[in-house]
Amino acid sequence: RVFAKIGPSILNADLSRLAEESQRLLDCGADYIHLDVMDGTFVPNITFGHPLVKCLRRNIPDAFFETHMMVQEPARWIEPTADAGVQLYTFHIEPCSNVVDVCRKVREAGMKVGLGIKPNTSVEAVAEYIDAADMILIMTVEPGFGGQKFMSDMMSKVRWLRSNYPSLDIEVDGGVGLDTINQCAEAGANMIVSGTAVTGSADPKSVITRLRDAVND
Ligand code: DX5
Ligand code: ZN
């Protein structure tokens, strides 16, 4: 069986205090930090890129970092992102015409590779690349912003993946919190990204623990 890993998204945290916020989440039991990189083209928003992640790595030497690359040209940022100390490079298949090639380059750069799909992309579209990837990300909101409503109908994608790939790492991202985690757990997701539900809580440690318990039970 696959075990739950909880990766808080710092998107809606105080980005001017990214290192402190990340460390606080790790101290609260986060298994990894989910870093939302947006380029203003693939999604209608801009956040930050590898220069900031590199500074964050200097402040936090040991944590597992995922960058969620919401960018139009995923191949372009592989080398500098690996150099910034990221372990998992998750990109979207939608803008990409050479997915297998990009996956190979990510691995050659020393990172694991995640493949994400937006809500309107079918799970079959990503299934053909599973052998090239280490993880599949099912978006449960339209990417671009934190704090949106969880899309329950995405759970059929997770269920389909889990039934066909029992040991695959399957990540969900968008609107996941204590009110929606049971749907994710039942469908078979094991990598849980949660933004506002964790960073906006007065007790992030309890939220992280309860998210993990919901998946592992
Ligand atoms: C959305 C991002 C998510 C988001 C998660 O584009 O990829 O990681 O910030 O935040 P919540 O949990 O608030 O939806
Ligand atoms: Zn994300």
C-alpha cells in the first residue's frame, strides 16, 4: 500500500516570509513543501521561480521540495530548478508536445518527475506517460489561485488511476482540506497538497495530522 504524504502549498501564505512559513509547516509535520511556480502564461497569475527557491533551499537545507510548474515551457526550467535543490519537478502535460523527452531530462537532472493534468484534461491523456513518471498530479481546481472550491468530480480520475496502478504516487491539489480529504482518501490519492486549509488554520499541526490519518486509515 502507499502511505500518505502531506505537502502544504505556501501559495496563500505570507510569501515575504517564505522560509519561516515553510519551516513552521515542517515543524508541524509536513512531509514536503509544494512550491507553486507560475509564469503568467500557462496560468493567469505569477508567483516566483527558481531564484527564490534556491534562496529558500539555503535557509532550509534538508526538506523535500516539489515545484509545481504551472509554466508554458516546462523543459526550459529543468536545469536551474535542479540547481536550486528541488527533488520533485511536476509539470503539466497540456502545453507539452514532447512529454517523454521532458520526463527523461528531469530525471537526468537528478530530480523525480511528476505529471499534472488540469480539470478539463482526461486521465487517459496522462496514462500513456505513466512509465516515464514517478507521480501523477490530478488538479482538483483550475490552476492559478489558492483558496478555490474542490472539484469532487475529479475523484473519478484518481479512482481510475488507483485501480490500475496500486503503487503509483497520486497527488491531489486544490481545495483539499478536512472537509474534502475523505473523498481524496477513498479515491486513492496518497500525496496530499493543501494550501489555505493548512496555512490559514490556527492549528496547522492538527490539520496536517488529521489529513494524514484520513488517508492512512
Ligand atoms: C493552484 C495551486 C495549488 C493551490 C493549493 O493553482 O496549484 O497548489 O495553491 O491551495 P488551496 O489548497 O488553497 O487550494
Ligand atoms: Zn500546486
